Amino acid sequence: MLTKRSTKIFLSASLLALLALAFSSIQLTGCGVYKFNDINVPDSVKTIRIAPFENRASYVNPQLAQSLADRLRQKIVGQTRLRQTNNTNADWEISATVTNYSFSTSGISQGREATNRLTVGVHIVRVATKSGDSKEYDVSRNFEFNASLSIQQAESQLRDEMIRGVTDDIFNRLFSDW
């Protein structure tokens, strides 16, 4: 049986462990890299330009590319110290192409479609304009929906989740060294 004192010690130790865990993901390093929750931006990078996203998927959602680009701009400005610019002399330039936007059956129940899947794929290029170094990434995310919905209904229902999820994946690929 726990005494009041041992319960207080246990709770205090648990709280300290939780605080240590929370603060371990936030750090400022002295080696010239700004780091917050695994976001890595060299000190020399101050500005970013995000080119309009292209849409080359076989099925084109006309709002998708623009919505992804806008959301990515907001996320970068809000969660990094980088300044958005439209000048071609930005430290980093980001371009992206929607390469996949497709629908498929993902679940069958009693011989009938039960769930469908919307898959969104994006190819991203990050160029360090001064050095010319570039990195390319591909992200893809699936979104499940009830098979009784039409494609238009599913797109409408999944729109916010889709934009948020794909943007988060793009952001994580751009700013994390996985």
C-alpha cells in the first residue's frame, strides 16, 4: 500500500519525466542549425520561395495544387523563421507537382464495395539557390471513404483532411532529415 509520501514522490517523478520528455523535442543547437521538433533549417537560409504547384495527375482536382501551395506557405511562415518571398533570389526554392490523384476500392463486405480510397501523391523539389544543391522527395497519402459516396461527395468530405495531411507530409519531408 502506498503512503501519502510515496504517492507524492511518484507523482513528482512522473511529472518531471513528462516535462523532460516534452522539452527534449525542443532544442537550439550551437552548430549553426535552428531546430524545433526536428525542423532543420541552416542559419544561412532566411528566405523561401514556393513556386505554384503543378497538377499532372491523370485525374485533376482543379483546386488541389493551389490549396496545397497556399497551406504550405502558411505552415512554413507560421512554424519556421523563414520569410516568404516571390523573388527568384530566395535562399530556398520549393516546387511541387501533384503526380497522383486516384480512386480505388479498398474494402469489400459481403461481395460489395464497402470502402474506397483516394490516393494523393506529390513530388517535391527543394533547391538551395546559392549552391544549386537540390533534394527531391515524394509523398503519398491515402484517404478512406464510404463506397456509397460519389467522387464529388468524397472530395468535398475529405478536402480539409486531405489538404492538411498532405501538407504536413510535405513539410515534414522538407524540414526533417529522415
